[in-house]
Amino acid sequence: QLWIFDQHACDERHNFEKLYKETKIHEQKLIESLPIELSPSEENCILENMEIFEQNGFRFKYDATKPSRQRFSLISLPHSGSGGDGLKPVQFGKDDVGALCSILGADGGTSSEGYVAGSGTGADGSGVMGNNAVRRYAGSGGGAIIRLPKSIAMFASRACRSSIMIGEALSEKQMDELIKKLHEVDEPWTCAHGRPTIRHIKDLVDTMIDDEKIATRGIAGDLAA
């Protein structure tokens, strides 16, 4: 069998999964707590999934004495630098709390801020319809933790920019290492944006049989001569 590997897509897939699983989202403490209005379903969602919110860089102050919808305030927000790729840092805000709530199923998938899980078009991850990486991974957990759409888009962009480029010459050793990396990933068939990593070109069995027939005829002709 003859297969062709897309070196950029293969490297991007490995880099993306590594970022998705290992990146720790930093927290930026706020000077003052930021009150947020949430639906009762969203408030329960945060209480039940506090670890997931903290893994995504959110920290809350909770006051059970306040009326429903007003019990949570943000004391820390997720923060991301440029990652060294020359891009602007990804900005996170209180609307991302609603985004994560809707991914986790609060209010049937719609947040109090109007965010519907699986909607939007932001290439920066503020939406998913125009971003293959977000559409594929938002809410899936990816074998690790549930990530914000903005984080997924950021990982995909950084994985792409840091990967081996098309046309870049590789040694045989580098090719072998790339194939080994592909064996380690959870979903080896496409890059984060959906581009195939590998394609089947040709079944070489028939070609090898034809070559053997030609060689046999050649040997027979030499013997006859």
C-alpha cells in the first residue's frame, strides 16, 4: 500500500493535542470582584462543576445570602499571553462564564447572556460555526478537560503556527519521528482544523505482480536467446 502523509497536518495534530491536554490557563486576579447575573440553572451548574471552571481560569466569590441570580461574583478571569507567536493575547470576559455553562448543559444549552452552545462565528473562538477546531472540540473534553471555545481556537492557531510547514525538507530521521508522534495522538486522521493527515494513494500489489511478470518474461527471453 502507498500512503502519503501531510507533514504540516501531522505535526499540527500532535501539537494541538499536547496544548489541549497540558496547557494551564493562567488566572488574572481582578482589582475588585465583578458581579455577574446568572440564571438559577447556571448558578447550580457552577456549583456542581467548580473544578472545571477553575481549570479554565475562573475564580468566584459566592454569597448564599444574596437573591438568586446575584450570588456569584468573579474574582479572577482566564488570561493568555501571545504565546510567542506574535498574535494578540486572547481576551476572556464574563460572557465566557455563560459560554462554559451552556457547554455543560445549563438552561438547555443557552446562557443568560444569550450564548448558545455550538453557535457563533468568531475565528478567535468566540463562536464555533466558522472555526473547525472549536466545532469539533467544544464540550467534547478531548480526553482531558472541557475547554472554552476561545481556548480551543487559540490552541489550534498556535499549534498550526508552530508546526512543520509544507515544503520544508525533512531528513529520514525527522520523518520517522513525525510518524511516531502521529501514533501517540488520540485522533490521528486530521489536523485540528479538519485537514487530512494521511491519504491512500495506490494499492501496489497489482503493480508488483505486473513488475514480476515483466521480469519473468525478460528472464525467459534471455534464456531462450
